[in-house]
Amino acid sequence: MPSVYVTLYGLFGGETNDVYFRGTIPITGKLTNLAIVRKVKSELGWSNIRCTTLDYGDSIELEPRGILQKAVIEVY
């Protein structure tokens, strides 16, 4: 079963500050970026929160609006 590695950071002044969560999340079904982002957002409780998504090729970065946190998703 494929899985992704997620690191959740706290932000202070726009810069990453503390690590709140590190772990793997299993992905079932398709391995598209949209499916990965939706699964991670549902696991983090961000399903109804708009996020800015940055795709770096080997990782995806999520920055939710109104929350001072950032998630970095690494697909392996």
C-alpha cells in the first residue's frame, strides 16, 4: 500500500518554527496530486479550509488560510 510522509510545522512570523506532527499516511486508490492532497487534508482536519498548494515535484506544500501551520508532503 503506497503512503506519503507528512511533516506539520507551526509558523511564527511567516517562518517555520516547531514540528507538530511527523508520520506516514496510507493512500488508497489513485496516486494523483489531488487525491494525495485531499487525503492529507482530511487526516489533518483541514477538509473545509482553503489551502495554498505548492508543488515542488518531489514534495507538496500546503499552507491553510487562517491557520499558522504548514504541511509538507513527501511521496515515496
